[in-house]
Amino acid sequence: MLRRQIQIITALLALGITGHALAQYVWVDDKGNKQYSDTAPPASVPKNRILKTPGKSTEQSESAAPAKEASTAANAASANKPVTTASRNEDYNKRRAEQAEKDKKAADDQQAASEKSKNCERAKTYQKTLESGVRVATTDKNGERNYMDDAQRAKEIADTKKATAGCQ
């Protein structure tokens, strides 16, 4: 008799414990992962992300789960948060390529600015030489030296002024 009472008490305790174990909350967090807990989810979790509560039957929560999972998957995709290692690597490689492109463009811009500065300096020096009145000789395609006359000098001065107009 005593043994029978002990068995009944043990069975009731087991049922009470398993009943408490069924009191599980299931929700989807911000990263798209399912969270299981015996306590309610934080207040920051919206109602549409809570998949199961202890008060609802499993048929209700399971029938609503696929629709909720689809909406949470869409939310996760729209938030552009990488979930897998492959997508993280893809995003990293994309950012790295964009940064390399920006660095290359910046280096090209710096080199172009340096070349423009050098060209401006050369044009200003040439303009000063032309304006000084010193005889300036040019070499033609046959290798012969020719000296500029006043008309050629005036034309060259006008051309160098146009070239140095964009310089500062």
C-alpha cells in the first residue's frame, strides 16, 4: 500500500514537472534565430515574432508558425544582415573591392593633380622665358635650329597664357 502511494505521488510529480516544461515561449530574435525560453520574451520583441506561448495550443501556434517564419525571413533579408558565413564573406569581399576601388581612384586623382601642377609650373616658366625677350630657338623635324620671330613669339605667349589660365 505504501509502495502504491509512493508510485502515485511520483507520477503526479512527474506530470506536474512535464506540464511546467510545456510552458515554453518560442520567438524569433532580431538576427532571425529562434529563441526558446520558459520566461516571456523581452518587451522589445514584437507580437508578430512570438511563435508560441504557453496559453496557446500547439495546433494554433504550428499553423501560424510557417507564416510567421516566412515574414521573419523576409524581415531578416530586408535588413541585409548576413546569416551564413558564405554571405558574410561575400559582403566582406564586396566591401574590400569597393575600398580598393576608392583607394585607386584617390591615388589616380592625386597623381593627376601632381601632374597638372608640374605642367602649370613648366608653362609659367616657358611664358616667362618668352616674355623676357631672350632669343628662343626651336628644332624642326630635320634637326635644324630655327629662331622665333616676333609673330611666332606673340602666338606662343598667347598659347601659354591660355594654358596657364586654369593654373592657380
